[in-house]
Amino acid sequence: MTADGPNPKPGPDDALNAGIAENLSAPGIQLPEPDFAVPVRQPPGRRAAASFIFLTIALDMLALGMIAPVLPRLIAGFMAGNVAGSARMLGLFGTVFAVMQFFFSPVLGALSDRFGRRPIVLLSNFGLGLDYLVMAWAPALGWLFLGRVISGLTASSVPTGMAYMTDVTPPEKRAGAFGLLSAAFGIGFILGPAMGGILGSVNPRLPFRVAGALSLLNGLYGIFVLPESLPLEHRSAFTWKNANPLGSMRLLRDNKVMLGLAAVLVLGYLAQQSLMNVYVLYADYRFGWSDRAVGLSLALVGIIQGLYGAGLVKPVVKRLGERGALTFGLIGGAIGYLMIGLSKTGILMLFGIPVLNLMAVAWPSAQSIMSREVGPSQQGQMQGAVQGLRGLAGILGPMMFTWVFSQSFGPAAPIHLPGAAFYLASALLAASIAVAQIVRPRPALAVSAV
């Protein structure tokens, strides 16, 4: 028996929803502390809803990946071929996007705690769709810049989607659910740049149009299949005190477990910036790789992340527990970055990618632990705060790693060490491992069963 009555009878899983549906069809739970003692609420049509959340996150990553290959060319077209100016403007675009994420992810997370997950997820889809169409139409650089600002503001599907999965998934199954959302990241990471390159060869604005159309169509689909996951009795009032970035960080600061895991996440997100900002430059300088070779190696990163997220998170968590899985993933990441920095050949560097991608086990485990530290009415605020940490890393990381890389070779370099950026990333993860050992989360919750 569940807290509300008989156990729901799960139906057959289709291929797309097999993993996600398992997380959404568990019996009720008995929570150890009265403050959070609420049963898992399963909205009707949960398999279609799970598909929608998975698809939304995959499409968001797909859209971001699609515009990545063409955005530099579009910016350069507005700047009359000024290469240096275009590079600076591209960096400004990336920084502004991260700043918007930092400031507005907590706001949107808090809004989802007040008004529910459904309207925020749907508004994100429609907002991004319209924004990409504006960027496709942009007649001047200012319009393109405005579009990038709006896309950073409306890209709320990730924290709100994770809050949705938290609402409908028992605590002991959340790591697996978050792992499947990590797989959605990987799918978008694989397909996005490839599609963007193909479409951009026809017209540099075409990827924006396709990304916009996909987001709008997905929003329309969600109107029919996405039920609300947060009941009225679990909603909380919206206040700017809690919704601003500093206020949302208070939620993390006031809990020792949350504070420790926030430090782990910040260090890990910073380390990831080495891959995002230096990898292409490093592969070109160190191994002379072509654009095709770099693209294929990044596709390999996405493939392995998807496989690990879908198939590795749950068994590792079952074997090691969430805290052990977190440490396992961080150790893999630290070794993987070290292998990339030490590699003498491109083939050796490729062997570091499967090790590096063990990080795909760490993030879902950390998110699952954190989700148990707050009640249902604060899940959106917590996920928004976590996304704000990612935005903060996106502001600081590019400057830090590109500077380290620029100082690691050439006549003016204090010491010739081309892999220095990846050694720094490995050191950051080593520090995160040490912090993770201090964290003492509450144990995973037992499921009551008949």
C-alpha cells in the first residue's frame, strides 16, 4: 500500500520511456522527518509527461548546439570581417548568456514553486522558440545580441524539468531519473552541432529557424501531454528575497549538506569550462586536428555521456550509494582531465574521454542528495540555485581557462606546459573530492512495499 491507497499498476514501457517510466511508477514512500512527509504524487499521463521533459531538455541542448557552429559566422557577417572584433563579441555573447542564467534561473525556479512547473516549462519552450526566430530574422547585431539575452533569460527548462522529476520520483530513484536527463544532454550535444553545421552550410540563419520551430512545436505538444506535478498545498509564496541570486544561495548556505554539495558543484562546473573553452584550441595546437576530427571527438563525449547517464548511474548508485557514486564520478573526472593534459598523441587523449565522462555519474548523485534536503515547495528554488551556480561557472571559467592556456606555451610562457588548463581542471576536481568527503547527507529513504 502507498500513503494514499493501493499501489499504481505500471503499464508497459515503450522504448523511449522505459528508463524514465520506471522512476515514475514506484510505490509511495515513508519519509523519516515530518516536515517533508508527503507521498510522491503521480500526475495522470505520467509516461507522456516524462517523455516531454526528456524531449524538452534534449531539444534545448540540440538548439544550443545547432547555433554554436553558425553564431560566429553570423556575428562576423555583421562586423565586416573584423576577426578580432568578432572574437571579442562572441566572448561577450557567451558571458551575457551565463550572466542571464546566473540572475534569472533562481527567479524562474522560485516562480515554479509558486505557480507550478507546467506553466514555467511551457513558457520556456515558447519563449525560446520565439527568441530563436527573432535571432534568425535579426537585421543588425543589436537584435542578435538582444536575442541572446532573452535566450539566457528563458532557458529555464533544465532546473524546472529537474524539479518536475523530483516531484514525481521517489527519493531513492532520483539519481537514476537525473541520470536519464543527463542522457538527454548528451543526445542534444551529439546531434546539435552536426545538424547546425549541415543546415548552416545552406544558410547561416537556417539553424535558428529550425531551432525556433522545434521549440514552438514542443511547447504545443506539451499543452496536451504535460500535467502539473506540484499540488496547490505544496506551493510557496514568491518573494524577491528568495528569488534573487544571493537569496537563492541562502537556501544552500543555511544547510551544511547543501553548502558542501554547492561547493562540489561549483568546482566541478568550473572544471567543465576547460572542455568547453580550451579543448578545440588544445587539440589544434597539440595534435593538429582538423575541424572534422575535433567534431567527431566531441560527438564521442556526447555519446558516452548519454550511455553513462542512461545505463551506468543506477547500477553504480545501487552498488556504492549516492555519496559513493558522487566520489566515484569525481575521481573519474579528475583522472580523465589529467589523461587529456598528459597525452602525447591524439589517440591517447581519446582514451581519456570515457574516464572523464564518469562525471556523468557524479552530477545526478549530487542532485539527488540535494533534493532530499528541501521540501516539495522549495524544489524549484533549489534547482534554480544550482543552475545559477552553473551560470556563475560560465562567467568565470572562460576567462580563467583561456588565460591559463595562453600562458602555457610560446616564447613568453613561464614554463612550456600545453596541458596546464586540464591540470587545473583536474586539481579543481581533486578539491571537490575532498569537500565531498566532508558532506554527511541523510540516508536514502526506504520505500514501503506490500
